[in-house]
Amino acid sequence: MSSDIQTKFDFIKANTSKINEVDFENLTFGNVFTDYMLVCDFKNGAWEKPVIKPYEPFTLDPSAKVFHYGQAIFEGMKAYKDENDDVWMFRPYENFSRFNKSAVRLCMPEVPEYVFIDGLKELINLEKSWVKKGKGNSLYIRPFMIAIGSGVIAQPSTQYRFCVILSPAKSYYSGDVKVLIADYYSRAANGGIGAAKAAGNYSGQFYPTKLANEQGFQQVIWTDDATHTKLEEAGTMNVFFRINDTLYTAPTSDRILDGVTRKSLIDLAKREGIAVEVRSVLVDELVEAAKNGSLKEIFGAGTAAVVSPISGFQYKDEYIELPKIENSFSAHLKEKMTNIQYKIEEDTFGWTVKV
Ligand code: COI
């Protein structure tokens, strides 16, 4: 640790490392964590000194508000290793800014930049050996904040814990992704917390997604809660539709997460000369386009999911399989984005930040 950082962060050394027990070739998403984590508590109206310490369980009061009212937010980010063994984060300031927007919406304190950004750099630097080279390998970064103050009165907590854990990752989805278009359940509503990365947005999807899984679908594509006619997002990823040679994705709103991969793909598509329109696609329009052959591709975009092609969708009683396509936009954009992430191509956007 640099001396400057030592004044900002406390450090507790781990006695051992788990790294030699990990099978890096056969990782399932989000199950293995590195040796260290970053923890910073908010108490008495101020952030305490952050500490980088061995990964270990927390002890919390059973009445802590996170358990009762779900006052919890998180982020999903990744770091990548280049051929020179340098490690790079992808657009961390976007996640930092979104994290603090989520914090405001959930009535939680904003996290200072030195805790979030410098903390990530220090933590990842310490864990560089957990980041493997080569496309497909990454270090998934999970910053989160929970309400740790005790008492079951339904009011915001006065005490919080910000924490960052790291997990070596390969792909999130393996194989075909088939989706079910929601016609009853909703993920979010106007005026709600759909745009925040709030824990409850994810647990609220578990039940409808379980029902979809039982029918053979990996994900639900959510539609607007008021009419169920507009295609919105897939919960673990934003969605893009290619109709003829134009790419469409829904505008962000109260109900849709402002995805970092989503906005990166929009910028990349424009740079690559692909027509992109940010507007709602109607379910009827999608079904019609699938039937007349103008629907060429659907794909999801997210940090964990990267760019995940969707092979078919079910709407009400009908399943429509998309024809296989050569020279897909999804493959091209994925290639371009990952080339930037792994420093294979020049990052003309300035998206990558060295650890
Ligand atoms: C991410 O892509 O990082 C997400 O947060 C989605 C998550 C539910 C795995």
C-alpha cells in the first residue's frame, strides 16, 4: 500500500490465501470470492475510516433495518487484465455515480469518491493475481451498502455499511438464452425504485423468473407495468432489438436501469455506423417483426451478462425462435467492447481506468 493510501485506509493482513484452491477454468458466476474485502461504516453522521481486511462474515443485530425493510443497494462492475499484466476497470465513475443516485433514492448516505474509487483501486491492486488474462476472464466487483442500524421501526437507518467484495468470473449465462415476455408481473413502476440498483428490485423478480425457468426460459423481459405493451429490460440486463438494420433499445426511465453496458453499446454502435434508436419497442411490433422476418436479433447487455444473444421469446401462448444470423450486430459490438476492456484496441472513449 502507498503511504498516501495508508493514511486513508486501514489494512488487516490475511493469514492465508484461498487462491490455490480455486478452479479458474470452471467458475460458476458469483460463488468464489477473493481473500480481501473493503468495509466502511457510516455512524454518527459520518463515514469512518475504511478498512481492507480478510473476507469474512459480518455480525449484525437481528433487528438491523436491512433484514426488515431491505434498505440495500449494490453495483456490478468488472476489471480485466491486459497482456502486460495491467488491470483495468471499465467506466468505474459511471457505477460510482449510479451508486450514489441509488443511495439517495433509498434514503442512504452518499459514499465519498475516495472510499469508492480509491478503495476499489487499492482492493483490486491487492488481488491482482485473482484476475486472469484472456477474453472471457474477469474480476466481478460487487460494491454494496446495507442499513445496519438496529430497531424495527419503519424508518431509514442512521447506520450503514459500505462493502466491496470481488469474485473471479467467466460468463453469466451458458448456452441459449430464451426469454418470456411479461404480461402480468411487473419489475418496476413509475415513481418507484426501478432505476435504482436496489436489492428489492432483484428479489421481486425471483418468483416470476422462477415460473419462467420452470417453462424453460432463462429470463423475463419486463414490460411497462401500466399497459404491458412496451418492452423494457430483462432484470439482469438491458435489451436491444435489431429490426432490419436498426438497433432499438428502450429509453431509461423510473422503471429501467441506466446500464453502463447499454450506454457503451449505444456509443459503440454509433461509432461503428450502426443506426441506433432509443425508443420503446412495442410487444406487438416485435411479434409482427418476427413474423414478417424483419426482426433479426435480440440481445441483452449488462456487466455480468456482457452481450448475451437471445435465441427466442415467448409471448402469451406463442413461442417464436429467431433465425440464426451471420454477421450479427451483437457479436460485432461484443468484440469491439471487449477489445476495449482487455486493451486489445485503443480506448478512444477513455472508458478504461488503470488500477
Ligand atoms: C450486473 O450485471 O452486474 C448485475 O448487477 C446483474 C446481476 C443481477 C448479476
